[in-house]
Amino acid sequence: MALAPPFPTFGLTRHGSALSAIAPSTRSLFIGKQRRRMSGGRNAVDLGPGRSSIGRLVVRSSVGGGSGGGGGDGLAVRWEEWLKPLQKQSSRLCLSDVVWPSAGAFIAMAALGRLDQMVASKGISFTVAPLGAVCAVLFATPNAPAAQKYNMFVAQIGCAAFGVLALLIFGPGWLARATALAASIAFMIVTGSTHPPAASLPILFIDGAKLHHLQFWYALFPGATGCILLCLIQELVSYLKSNCKF
């Protein structure tokens, strides 16, 4: 008589396997025991009938463990909730909702590039990566907390100042970057001015030797000053989105 395989089958059999050689009654009894054994452990995976494994994967971890622990589920991860978008806007989007924000981003970067040409002799550059992230926040999610004017300017000025201060104290290196970033996040939490793009300003200053000559003027240039131009363009984009739909 063929021995039962040492792994759980979950009812899946293959032609020519050792399990198929077992009598139907014995095979069903064996599979039932395996299922009860797997469901009674600390971890269980429920794939569910008729659903894909990605959409129905549920990982459970029982608190206390064991069949007699009586603990509830301490962890439940549902991939179907992770993968679906928070808001399904595809049915409500019109072409102008895509065109105007994209056009605003183009105009913003073009204007910042033109400013670069005007102030190149002074060693100031407005076309920096954080302002690209600001464009994404302002034009794509204008109602988000990060796009509010208070959050933007307070975070831009404060985080940039922390970058300058960390460089003066620790010099260039990993300690200055880590300290400046930690201080910037603490500053945004305390002041209630969460604005993610501003967190990159200290790193940019510490690693950008061409910006070191600005010293504490870096708190205003290019971040806060560039945001003034971006806010003006955002107001234009908001007006066009509301009044020029197509």
C-alpha cells in the first residue's frame, strides 16, 4: 500500500501520484485531517472558492497560539484592500481634468528654467527636485493637506533651515543627513505642517556643494521662493479646471 505524502494537498491530486493510488475513502479521510491540521495552527491561508489567490489572500496570526489558546486574530492582511484604489475616479474624469494639471506642471518647470537662466551668475538654481514634487502635490491633489499654503511654506522654510544647521554642526556626511531629516519630521509634526516634498530640502543642501554658499538664505531660496510661483500657477490651473471643461 502506498504511503500518504508528507505535504498538505488541499484536495489537489495529480495523475500518477502516490495519493491517487489510495482508496477514495482513505484519501478523503487523509485530506480532511490535513485541512483540520492546517486550520488549527498559528497561521492559515484562506484562498476561498472561485477567487484568485492575490485577491483573497488572508494571513491570520492567533494570539497565544495553540488549539486551546482561545486567542483572536492578531493580524489580518487582505490584499484585495491593498490593491484597490482609494477612490475610483476613472468614470468621473474628463479630459480637462488631466490636461490642465499637466499643462500647469509644464508651465511651472518652464518658468523655473527661465528663472535659472536669469540668476545663473549668482549661483542659484530654481529647478530642483523638491519643487517637482511640489508640482505633483499642487496640481494633482490640490485639496490634500500637503497642498495647503500654510503647510507648504512653513515646512519649506523650516526643513531647509534644519539642513543648513545640520551641515554647520556635523559637516557633510550621513550624520548631518540623518539629523536634519529627523529634525525636519519632528518640526512638521509639532507645527502641524506636514508637506512631504520639504523633507528632501535638507538632503539636497547637505549633498549639494553649489548651494552651501547660500547659508541660511537657503531657507528662502529656492524652495519657498519657487513655491510662490507654483502657487500662482496652481490658482490658474484651478480656475481652468472649474470653468473650461472638455
